[in-house]
Amino acid sequence: MVVTQAIIFFVILAVMNVGGGSNQRDKILLRKKRYLVFPEGSSLSIAICMTAQTGITPGEIFTEGVNWGISYELPNDTKPFKELLDKPKELMQRRHRRELYTKIETIMKSMGYDGRNCVLRALCEASRVLKPKGDSLVDEILRIVF
């Protein structure tokens, strides 16, 4: 008998508790905007090293290495991420490519070459030289850049 009364008591208590907590669920919870911010001067660096062994004469090995590195300065301002997504993707890619081409021109001019003509020629020849999409990593990198 005591067990039955205890069960009834807990059922009534549970029903009363469910009704009382309903306005907690209806309350709208708000949260401040979150930003991804890196310390000033932070950068992301990527380095790729390719090495090829070439046998010049039997018994001797000549190793040739090519190193490639890139550094990207990480943002340290508090812009909402959505602002970056509102811009059309094609426009953003075109702007970044344009900046890259001007930087390549400047580097080539400092080396004594005609930077603008070299970049324009590379752009024209890239579509003829590169194979169909997905053949190699180097082709994909060149396709993305040019």
C-alpha cells in the first residue's frame, strides 16, 4: 500500500513539474556574435619540398631538390564571417588572382624580365599545355593559379 501511494505521489509531482517548466522552453535564448581572431602577427605557413635522385654515372647519385613555400597572414580584426560570404565567389577569386598576377609581375620585373608579358603569355599557354582536370597535383595548382 505504501508503495502504491509513493508511486501516485511521484506521478502527481512529475505532472505538476512538467506544467510548471513550460515557460522555460518558450524563453528565447540569445548569444553574442562570435569571432575568430588570431593574435597580431600570426601567419599560416605551408612548405612543399620535392626531391629527385638522378644517377649521373654508375655508383654516384645526384639529388636535386625543389622547395616551395607560402605564408598567409591571418586576420586579427573582428569582422563577422558572414560579411565575407555575402560577396560573389567569382568576384572574390578574380580579385585575388589579379593581385597575385600583379605581385608576380613585380617580382619578375625586379629580376630583370618583362613581367607583364611573361604573365600574359603564361595565361595564354596554360590552357593549351595543361591536361584535363585531375591528372596531377602540379597541374591542379597551376590551373588554380592561372
